[in-house]
Amino acid sequence: MRDFLPGEKARREHVLTVIRSVFSSHGFDEIETPVMEDSARLHAGLGGDNEKLAFGVLKRGLTAADLAVAKDPLDLTDLGLRFDLTVPLARFYATHRAELPTVFRAIQIAPVWRAERPQKGRYRQFVQCDIDIIGEAGPLAEVELVTATAATMDALGLTGWSIRVNDRRILTALLDYSNVPVHLHERVLIAIDKLDKVGVGGVLDELAELGIETEGIAVVLRDSGDNPGGWYFGDDTPDWLDARAYDSLLRLREAVPSARFEFDPTLVRGMGYYTGTIFEIAHPASSSSLGGGGRYDGMIGRFLGADVPAAGFSIGFERILDLVELPAEGTADAVALLYDAGVEPGVLMELKAALVDGGRRVRLERAPRNVKPLLEQLAASGFSRVATVSVGITDVAQLQFRALREA
């Protein structure tokens, strides 16, 4: 959980403004949900391993007796901080369905919390930027989500990215073909999800420990590694492949030619709620994905009691920040007035008001003996020009501005 100095905060707000603008232009509407949800909802089996990372909020008025009889730490909580924005969205939709359109396109941009082990790219508090489409059962939902995400990446000036795609139905078909018992499916998928960290050998060792016959799975893991991003089946599809799911991926690729798709039959996405298409954004400058999502048709029904199709895409805001540059023109109208001792506050405020009325951002700073550190701080905060206000200056026309790089 981090503090942000003015320069970094400006950078973050610039990126958020671009993301919001593009998402909105594609017909999505922004909503807001509370930072806390019911503990039972957060631990309903929909969040995969992230449920283990949820911060719990203790019940009010606990006593020593309550602690003594508790069988599980969760018995002492009734609320928790959200670990993603999808579970809150499902609850939101179930609550407000009658007030929403038949097909609802939502934007959520907000912080979430996970009890991670802090490291580069992983924080305990971080911002997610989600778009979701609820109520659209056809492929149009995935097409719209990918199109809006691709447009956002382009608007941020990011190049070289690609979208890895797979389908949970393809993974299920592979496990069934390999005779993996249904009750072990999730554990096997968790093992496959570690492929980029432990390699093929590491995954196969873990599957062997579960008593899983690995021959069929090993072929897919090795083929994927030999042909990264390859749409290599053509007309000769393997017996384990779910042909309908694979065909839907081909049609998605054709529908969004602006995105570079890479088929990866080993892509899992750790969340337990995905039911169909899944995708992740890959970039050569990052060892981790820059975002991801997929179809999660079963989640809304858990809260509503009726099946509702849904799909979403989330941009990994914290991970793309280092890849985005703040445009220089964003600081063009930010000026600082360095005033000498003896200049009346009323004069300063009149000068400032005139500049603000002219559309500029203005900061007043007392002129120090050593001005260099102050000028460096102003530049880091986005100010581009500076002028000195001496006793006797009463009009903006008397100010002589100079660029900070020259000051």
C-alpha cells in the first residue's frame, strides 16, 4: 500500500483519464460499489485462490468467549475488503437488475485489496480497470470487450502487445480426454497455470503427485511451448480439442483485426468462475500479463437465482503505468510565481486570479536563497514556467516568465 508524490499522481490520473474516456466512447457506463462486501459472498468459491488473500473485517463487539468458540478465523468476520471488482459487480447487478438495461455495459475503476507478499508488480492495494457486459450470451460481448481494450491500449501509446486467448471448454475437454477425475479438475488447472513459472517438467511432476496420467497433457504443454501463439491445428484438429470453442476463438480473431491474438491452449486464468473464452494481455516488456478476463456465465445466477450471461476484461493498471509516458503538453499552462518577502498577499492573489482566469494552473512559492531545489520540485510536479514577483509588481503584464528548463 503506497503513497504517491504529485508527479506520480499526475501520471496515474492521466492514464486513468484516457482509460475512462475510451471505455465510455465504446458505450460503457461507470458504476461504483462499496469497498467492503459480506464475508460469505467473498468466500463463496467464486474467487479462486484470491479468496485466500482477502482481508477480513472483524465483527463488532467480539468477546473473549467468541474467540474461544471460533473454529475458523472467518467465523470472526462478517465483512471483507473486495479482492476484485467482479464479485461486487455480480452482487450489484442482482440488486439493481430492474433498473438496468437488458444488456448492461459497466465500467469499474477502483482499488482492490489482497494480502499479497509485496513484490514488483504485486501490491496489497492496487487499482483495477474493468469493463463488463452482462446479458449478452453471444460472441458480440467478447468482441466488444476486446475491441474497447485494444482501443485503450492504442490510446495509451502502447505497442507490441498481444492477446493470448483460450477457452475453458477446451481445457475441460483436454482434462476429460486425459481421464482426469472431475473432482481434480480445478487442482490440475491450478498446476497448469504455473507453467510459465515451473516449466513443463514442474507441472508434470505436480500432476504425477496427484496420480494423474500425464501423457496426453504433456503433449499439449510441449506443443504449446514449441508453437507459442500458434493457431496450428487447421483442419487436422486433435481428438481432445473442443471444436466449437476453438471455432469461436477463430471468429473472435476475425472480428477484431486490430488486435494481435495468440492461441494458447495452456492459458488457464486462475479465477474459478470462468466458463468460456478467457484472455490475457501480453507485452514483451513485462513478465506478467497486463490484464485479462473472460466469460463467467455462472456467477450472476449464484446471487440472482437465474442464469445471466456475463463477460469482462480488466486492464492491469499498476503494470501498464511504467510503460506509459505522460505527454509533455499536459504541463504547458502550469506556472509558478516566486515572490519576494514584502510582497503583499492581496497583490499575490490578484496576480494569481488573473492567471487562473486565463486558463493557467498557478502556484505561489516564497523565493528561497537557493532556488535550484525548488525549481526541480516544480518541474517534477508538472510546472513548465516560472516568474519572480518583486515589490512593486502589481500587474500580470509586468511578469517575465521563463521556462523551468532555462531557469
